[in-house]
Amino acid sequence: MIAELQKLVQALWIANIAVAVILFVLVISRRNYRAFPAFTLYLLTNTTLSIWVFLTYKHRGFTSPFSWWLGWSMQVVAIGARALAVGELCKHLLARYRGIWNLAWRILLASAAILLIYSWVATKYLWTLALVRAQRDLELAIAAVIVGVFVFMRHYGIEARAADRFMGVGYCLYSCFKVVNNTILERYLDQYVMLWNFLEMLAFLGSLLLWSWALRKRLPEESNDMELLPEGVYSALTPEINGRLESLNESLKRLW
Amino acid sequence: MYFDVFLALTGLLLLLLIWSLRKPRRSAAAQRGMSLPDECGSRHTSYLPQIQQALAVADYDYVSQRGSRELFRRFRKERRRTTLAYLAGLREDFQNLLGLARIIAVLSPEVAALQEFEKLRLTCQFRWRFEWLRLEIWLGHARLVDVSNLANVVSGLSVRMQKAIKELGERAALASKLGSSLDGRGVHPV
């Protein structure tokens, strides 16, 4: 059973690398690297490292210490690159709305930091599981940031381009899946490792397909020049609106 | 326990993702094609005098004393239906205004976190109390004066907003942007 699963993992690994290479070619040929430079870098880094790790596993086996360290180092680099790509996507979605963006990035960063701190403090510390947990916590923070951006957009009635939505869903689903997977792995470590690899690759394949769909066409150039309101309008109107809302609530309260 | 916490957090994130990606429902005002700034958030509140007349206490007393039991029952049912329909209209006005307030935030170069949180808190409070009032009316406990108070506050806000929009000058492009953004589909990126 384990041997069969190992073969399946290897086949899936090759499939992932192939799809990632196709996606990379797609990004270059459609010139979408201009719109998503950090994503392109993430894709390149991830694919290169995947090939390298795959070859190492093939020659040294899954259980050798070198393979283990290489595998985890790759994860660190890949998560770092993905965090950059997610930041780029958030900027894509909100940066043109300067006021909202200035508010959003602070809140999102603070939420991610709180989530990370909570995750580290709340769980019992074990050296053997430190990497699994660190990865899970980072993925949770990444997923929270993406969901946070979409919630912001929903709240303010901002509509995202289909490509940006697909990119976001791709990142988020993969991160959520990794959180679930690592949480389960933490509890059932020994009997789950091979299945964990398999499911993780399957989730990544899903994300790759979503990103490929998002970037199948050349994206139009986005202009960041947006006509904004004069500076005093917001500060003049918003306290007024809030004051009215307050009195509205007061009059509703009096009814009870 | 942490096992469950992380799974629950992930589930919550996925639910939020689905909710945030859903297309917002188009409001009745959007379907009718509301224009700015003349009808900005005051379509229903402007009917308050007629509603007050229709729901006058004197009429209620008159029908209850002179009319048959069946007529009184029908009269009461109709009044309740009218009040609820009017309340739904008020909420629509209110939501349009709130939508406008959000668009002002989106198009502003600077946004204050405190004001935005305050707006969010007050909106949640309003929704909760509004639903409560609706329930009370439905059960026959609320009085007409309560509805009038509510309408006056919404209409006051609406008048101030209209004035403010006019204060923005004759920015036709802005007005059309605000108008198109109020159609329930949101602000478009390109």
C-alpha cells in the first residue's frame, strides 16, 4: 500500500512540475509577468526547487536526513515567495483605492501577526513538530490575509477582476488545505506522512489549474490613476453620517 | 482541543471566502434605476406625511368604534402591511445612503480607521434594532410615532447627504460613478 502510494506521489509530483512549467510558459508568453512579477518569481522558485527535491528524493530516498532538510528548506523558501506573491495580489486588488488600502494593509498585517502569535503560544511546543507547526501557522496567516482582502472588498462594494479572484482562490484553497493537512499530520504523524504528501500535491495541482485558468489570457494593463475625491470630503461627511447613525440607533433604542 | 480550533478556523475562513465572493444582491432601487443626487436615499422617507395620514390614530379609533369586527380586523391587517412595507422602504433608503458613504470612503485618499469601525458598529446596531422593531410591528406592539421618528432620522441624513454631494461641485464624472456604483454591482476596477 505504502509503495503504491509512493509511486502515486512520484507521478503526481511529475504532473505538478509539468503543469507548473506550462503555467510558467503561459505567464511569459502572455506577458502576464508584468502584472504579477512576484507570482512569476514564486512559480519559478517553486518549480526549480521541486525538480531539485524530486531528484534528491529519487537518488537518496525519502528518509535520508539530507532529503529531509532539503525538503523543509524548500518549504521555507516557497512560503516566503508565496507570501510575497500574496502581498502582490492584495495590492492588485486594493492599492488603487488609496484610503482603503492604507487602512486594509495595516489591519490585515496586524491580523496575520495576531494569528501567528496565537498559533505559536497556544500549541504545546515540540521540537519535532516545530517545522510542521510553523508551516501551518504561516499558511493560516496567508489564508486569513486573502480572505480579509475579499471581505474588505465585499464590504466596500469593490469588484475584483475575474483573474484576480481566481488567483486569490488558488492561494487561499491551497493554504487552507495545508492548514488542515498539517493539523491532521501533527496528530497522526507516522501513519499519515505518505498520504499527507499525496494530498498536498493534489491540492497544489488544483491551485496550479486555477492559476492557469486565471492567466490563460493576456491581462489588460491596469491604470493606478484613479480620480479621487478632494481630501476634506471624507473628513467632513463621515462624522456626519456616523452622528446620524448614532441618533438613529438612539431613537430605535427608545422604542424598547 | 487545538486540533479542533485549527480545523474550525479553516472552516470559518472558507465560509468567509465563499460569502465574500458571492455577487451582492441587486436592490429594488437598483432595479428601478435610482439616480443621483435627486433621489439619493429619500425615495421612501418623502412619503412620510401620506403614511402618517394613512396610519392616523383617529382613523383607528373611528373604525374600531363604528366598524364591524370583520372590517376592523381587515383594517388592522392592512395598516400593519402598509407599515411593514414602508419600513422596508426606509431600510432601502438607509442602505442606499450607507452605500454612498462607503463609496465616499473608497474614493477618498485618506480613510480614518476609527470612523470606519464606528460606522460598522452603528450599522450592525441599526440592523439589529430595525429587525426588532419590525418584529414588534408584526406582533402589533409598536406605535406609529416610533416609525415617524425613524423616518425623520433617515430623511435628515438623506438631506445632508444630498447637500454634501452638491457641495462636491458639478463633478459629473463623480456623480455618474456614484450612480453606477449604487446599482449593487460595486465599484469596478478598470
